Amino acid sequence: MGAPDLEELVEGVTAGRRAAVARAITLVESTRDDHRRQARELLRRLPAPEVPAVRVGISGVPGVGKSTFIEALGTLLTAQGHRVGVLAVDPSSTRTGGSVLGDKTRMGRLAADEHAYVRPSPTAGTLGGVARATQQAMLVLEAAGYDVVLVETVGVGQSEVTVAGMVDTFCFLTLARTGDQLQGIKKGILELADVIAVNKADGDREAEASSAARELSGALRLVHHLDARDGAPWVPSVLTCSALEERGVEEVWAQVLAHREHLGRDGLRSKRAVQQLEFTWALVRDELARRLTASPGVARVRGEVRDAVLAGAMPATEAADLLLAAYDETPRAAPGDAAGAPGPEAPAS
Ligand code: GDP
């Protein structure tokens, strides 16, 4: 993509043209080096919105009703005059190529809404890579005038933490569980969540959902009491909703806005700043891991080290030191220099 193309892309995204938004997101999802450079340049040129967009994470186990909820919420918001972007971070798609979040035809109504943009999750790369793509896609959407961005993720391990690290407010959807089942909800998620909703509170499950919400609310008070840091802590409320019948969804949104209000303008700014710093290091770690894997020096010794460790002939600590030394020395060691002495920036000749 040449410079005039990039200019056209900036213009198209800023004007909110869907085709340009789609192309821009494809660009930021690409892992090719030249694309990465172009993506950086694109993001530099895209204007930030005057009012920060509302970034919301939506998490929960497969089947809890995330898509149904996002469709209901998104439709509600576009009817109120918002422009809604939907992104997904789906670790399963990065591992298997198949997606737990599924193809986004599930959000058919929202996808067809001219005030909404639903992007299927990127299907390749590490979680770090997907996070990088999603962060940048978020900026593209915001530059295109989407004032609400919903990031969907499956309630599986690290992806929740990743998404919580890129949104202003993190919503956790759950199903009616009480007593022992409550233990099944990881404490970690209760600490991450800013808003919690017990979904499928409809039909004969309504009463069950309400009592589950009360119980969860009690459990939360404990978590947040122990965790209360500075000032008045935000204790998430536990609501009930039916995404299918579109009841309670507006109340969940009201809590998202209340959380935003609680953060305040400065709080939001500093939360985002800290997120950026953490993300910076996540990107560095990701890149280092990639370089480690690609390092010729490591490749040279890895088989040997592996065999020695498996045979019980080398302790892990020593093996790790050896691999790291092989990594450190690679770029500076001149070919044929068996000792791999880390000399001054010797040109590889
Ligand atoms: P996801 O995997 O979390 O995205 O879940 P989906 O949105 O695909 O929903 C999974 C199933 O639960 C679908 O059959 C939905 O129709 C159903 N579902 C979602 N929300 C509700 C709800 O509020 N009440 C009921 N009864 N079913 C729901």
C-alpha cells in the first residue's frame, strides 16, 4: 500500500465509510512487517475522538448469551443514536482455527444495522497478537465515529484479563448458580468485573436468577471489601437480565455508565494510561518470545538442551541459562566463532 492509498484510507475511515473501516482493520490485523509499519502510520494519522468512546468488555462462558446480549444492547444503543462497534477476542480461534464465538452471523440483526459494525474475531496468531489487532481495530472504529465499542470474549483464562486490560468497563455475564456452583466462578473474574449480570432470567428461571444474583452480590462484597484500596471502591452490582427477551439490558447499560461516572474523567484517563503502559510491556514480551523462537543461536542448541533435560542430565536452571546465553550471543557472534564471544557489534561477515 503506497502513501496515496494510506491517505485515502485515512480519509475513508474518518468519513466513516464501512469499506475503508474494513480495509483498515484488515491492515492492523496483519502480522507482515510492512503492514505493521503502515498500520502504525495509519493510526498516527487517524484522529482521536473528541469525547472518548465507551469501551466495554463482555465476557462469559460459551452459551451464556454473549452474542444475544450484544445484539440486544447494540440495537438498543443504535436506536438511541449511538454508533456501535463490536470486536472479539477469541483464544479458541487462535488455537484451532475454529471459533467458540462462532461466525458473527449470530448477530445478524446488528450486523445489518447501518449504525453498527460487527467484526469477526481475527483467526490467527497468539493471544498477544490478537490483543494487538483488537486494540488497534478499536482505534480505527473510534476514528470512524463509533462511540461505543463492545469487545466480546469467552470466559476462558487469560483472554479475560487481556480484554479487561483494553476496556473501560468489564461486564461479566453468568447463569443462575447458587451455593456450591458459585465456587465455580473464579475469584479472579469477580475482581475483574465492573458489572455482573445473571442472564437468562426468564420463564421459570427468573426466580432462580434473582436469588443467584443476591448470593453473588454477597460474595462480591467480600471480595471487594478485602480488596478495597483507595477511596470508595466500586462494588459491582449484580443484575439479572434476559438478553433473549431484551429485558434488563438497559439496566446493565445504566450500570456501565454509572461505573464510567465513578471513574470520572481523570480516572478514565489514568486508567487508560496505565493500560497502555501494561500493554506496551505485553507487546515487548510477545515480541521477545517470537524472537526467542526464531533465534538461530537457540535453534542450534535447543535439541541438545532438550535431550539433556529429558535424560535428567541437566537441571532446568542450567538449561535455561544455556538457552538464554545462546539467544543473547546470536546477533553478535561472528559465524565460525564457536565461543560466541560477545564482542563489540561485530559485523557478521
Ligand atoms: P454465547 O455463546 O455466549 O455468545 O451465547 P449465545 O448468545 O449464542 O446464546 C446461546 C443460547 O442461549 C442461544 O440458544 C440463545 O438463544 C440462548 N439465550 C441467550 N440469551 C438468552 C436469554 O436471556 N434467555 C434464554 N432463555 N435463552 C437465551
